Amino acid sequence: MNRKRYYILFVARDEDGRVRKIPLPLHYAYGFVAAALIGAFTIVGLAGSYTRMLLKTENFNQVRQERETLRKNYTQMAQIAHDRDVQVASLGALANEVTALYGLRQSKLLAARTAKQVVAQAPDALALTDDGNPQNAEAALNEFYSLRNQAMSGRIARALEGGLTAGFAGDWTTLADAPSLWPIEGRVTSSFGERQDPINGEGAFHAGIDIAAPYGSPVRAAADGDVSRAGFGTGYGREIVIDHGHNVSTVYGHLSSMSVVAGDHVTRGQVIGYVGESGRSTGPHLHYEVRLHMVPVNPHKYLRTSYQEVAEVGGSSMASSGR
């Protein structure tokens, strides 16, 4: 007959000093040890899983941060590319205006010769931009602006100040559909061309002019035309686009409200909206653009009539017509 083996567990009480013996069967002891080992392995496993989860979370946060950085860089590069496209298009529009002013016509031979020169110079131009050297890129941009300023200098600049383009007879700026009216009375806080972006502080091309004015000030149409757009845009917030014919249009951005809708016909000096700060703006002002063949050009060369003159004429005409 096999005797059962026990472990004796002694328990002493501190009150009376009595010692109590508790017999513990051997298989209970083995079970306790096994449970302790299982518990220890479980704790180690949970600690390892928690550590791996922390590492994965850290890696995920790092990847997400890198993704946000890449997204911001991509957005900035896309904005820079867009600004450069607008600059090149503006220079092309300027060249077209110069050609129209002087009656120049480019022959096929000259066009072919120019194309050959462009192809021949292409490697050098790429060398300025594709080597990743910021100094070379900046030098190329400086040369671009130098050529642009030369194109606008002297007799050409004085002629272009008249606002003449191909297809216009006489002084077109005196007509009602020429955007010669200042749309609002105020101080020009940002001019057309290269500037420092007021939002992110980086260099950017400004496609129009910004005119500071109190919130809710009336904005008037710069010329007769048809409203081709009146709605909310991504950058200019509430904006109105007026088509004046002759491939000329004007844009009025950051409005607080609009008093016209797409399809309306407006006359010069008519109130079309009110100054606000909707969209990408740092304060109440009007963003005003003039576009020729859908390309932004300097509005200053068209602005001739003061805001007060048209406001007075518009007020008297409306009073006489009973409107």
C-alpha cells in the first residue's frame, strides 16, 4: 500500500504562540508551482505584447508625422509650381500685348528659329533648376524678374499703361466695359507680383491687389459685364467673377456677402457685394484681379476712375431713374 506524500505547512499565531500544522498533498504543491509558472509566463507574454504595441504605436506616429511632412511639402511645391505657371502665363500675356501694340507679326521662319534656340538653350535652363542647387534656382528667378521688368520699362510700359490689347480700337479704357473703376475706396496693402505670403511667410506670386477696407463696405463692379461666377471658392472665399468681353474678366474675393448671382448683367459702379474676410484671409479686405485671356495681369494699368467719381455718378443716375 502506497503512502501519500505530504508537505507540512506550519502556521504560527503571534497571539498565543500556538503552531498549527497544515498537511499539503504533493500534487497540490506541484499544481501551485505550475500555476505560478503559468502566471509568470503570462505576465512576461503580456509585457512583451505591450512593449511591441508601444513600438508599433511609436513607428505609426513617426510614419504619420513623415506623411504629414511630405503632404505639406507636396502642397507647398504644388503652390510654387502654380505660382510659376501664373508668372509665365502673365509674361506671355505681356508679350502678346507688346506684339499687338507695335503691330509685330512673327513669321514662320522666325518662329522656327526661335524654337531651335529654345531647344538649344533647354539643357542650360534645366541645369539651373534640376541640379537641386537653391542658389542656381534663385539666380534663374532673378533673371526672370529682370527680363520681366525690362519688358515693362520705357516706352513699352507707358504704352501698356493705356490698357490696349489686340482687337481694341482707340483708348479702350474709356469704354464702360473696361475695368477702369476702383472697386472700393481703401489703401492697397499688397500689390500685383511677387510677395511674402501673409499666412505662411513664404514667397508667393500675388495674382491681384489687396485693398483694405472696413468690414461690410460696398464693393462696386469695375466695369459693365455679366456675372460668370458668384459663389464660395477655396482660396478667395466668397468671390465674384465678371466677364467684360474682349477676353477680359475681373475677380472680387474675400467678400462677406454678395448681391448678385451668376448670369446677372451689371453696370460699372453697381454694388455687387460687401467686404469681408472669408476664405484664406488675415483680415477684412478686397482681393481684386484683372484677367486677360484667363491670365492675371496687373490691375493698375487699367484703373483710371476713382471710386468717389463713379459712386457720385451712380448715385445721381439711380436717383434720377427712381431706383
